[in-house]
Amino acid sequence: MCIVSTVGLGGRNDLTDVTVFQILFNLNVPRFSDPKPEKLATDGRIGSKTIDAIKNFETKVMRLASSDSIVAPGDATVAALLNGLVPGPSREKLSVVMPRALLDKIDRYYDPLVASMKKYHITTDLRMAHFIAQIGHETASFLWAEELADGSAYEGRRDLGNTDPGDGKRFKGRGLIQLTGRANYREYKKVAGFDCVAEPGRVASDASVAVDVACWYWDRHKLNDLADRDDVKAITKAINGGFNGLDDRVQYLFRAKAVLGIK
């Protein structure tokens, strides 16, 4: 399911669900006969234009005799919208999975994601869906690639390899799956192509590195195996140490599976 509640006339009209519909409608505009409708603003706000878009899609693309002006999770209209997407990964599909992501963030991370996911064999539909779902949650839809806390809580954490004064802040969590602690930075340095122990900030500031370190972590912890088993709880625990944000991760996963055609 790419939406979890009803959208349209009399619907619940959750902000995220409305945004997802608006994005999907825009991606389906080429399916209309001329003159084609205008694309919707993807602002998550329900209004006459979005309701009219439901009507137009159902009557002009789906060829229904009439429209009830409401879309429900898993209904024929949602299926028809998804069927209008081009096969394979795309920036547009990523925006459906992360409907609150800024477009410049999608552009910033998309090409590095394609490259690093291929490098680490995150290439089947299930693997891609689970990976994108987890980084969607971890970064709040690409909002940040560095943890908000200053890292002082990690000071003196020998289990993280933080043995020198200032290591807590120096080696705070960075990357789309947060790399934390001197020991982990030292391990990533072996494959990073640069000295991330000397330049820890680059793990967050360089989009290619922020993505690559997340894929490296995924590979190192054998999360492809868990994705192959479709085990979102086990993946979440491997990344988080518990189940914080599990519901949110599952919602990202639902949308990722929907756009990739996973039943």
C-alpha cells in the first residue's frame, strides 16, 4: 500500500497520503489524452484541484462511468496509478517512497544510491525496498545525514573505540545509516577511498560517501539476507539495536514495495 488512509471527498486526507496521491497523479499525466490536465502542487493539502484530479483520472484514464471522488488504500484507483509508473528505479518513485523529501535532496542522493546499491548488491526489489525504507526513516526523508546531538554522549565509549579526548563529538553518527565511534570510522576507512578518521565530517557532507557508508554497513551486517526473508523487524534491530520507529519504517517499506510492484 502506498497510502494508508483515504484521500479525497470525505476522506481522512492525511498529509503524507495526499502528497503521495498528488505525486502519483503527476506521474500519470502523460496517460491523459490532449488537452492534458495541469500537474498538482505536491503540498499534501486536499482541495478542489486534488479532488478533481481523482475524478479526472477515474473517468478519463480508468474509463469509469463515474467517480466517487475518493481513493482508498489498495483500491483499483491506487493500482491503476501504480501501473502507470515506468519499470525500474527512478527519482520519481523515490519521491513517492519519501513524499516529504525536498526535490533537491532527491537529486542529491539519487545517483549515489544507484551506484552504491549496485556495488553492494542491493539490487533485487526486496533488497531495494527494505534499504530505502530504512534510510528513509534514519534520515527523515533525506533531511539530515548527521545526527542532531553533538556526540558528547559517546565520549569515553571504549566499546565504540572512543579512547582519545574529543572522540565522542569527532566520531558522532554520520551517513544515511549513522556511522558512530572511532572504531567504526577506522573500519570504514579500509574501503572508503579516503581517510575518514582524519576527515570524519566528509561522511556526512559528501553525498556519495554518506550513501556508500550506509550500503557498506548494510553489507557488513549481512542485511541483504534479512531483506531476502522480508524481515523488517530483524533489519530494524540490526540498525537501531531495538525497534525505535518501527511503524514509520514499515510505512516507508509499504510505499517502497508498492512502487516496485512487490505484492
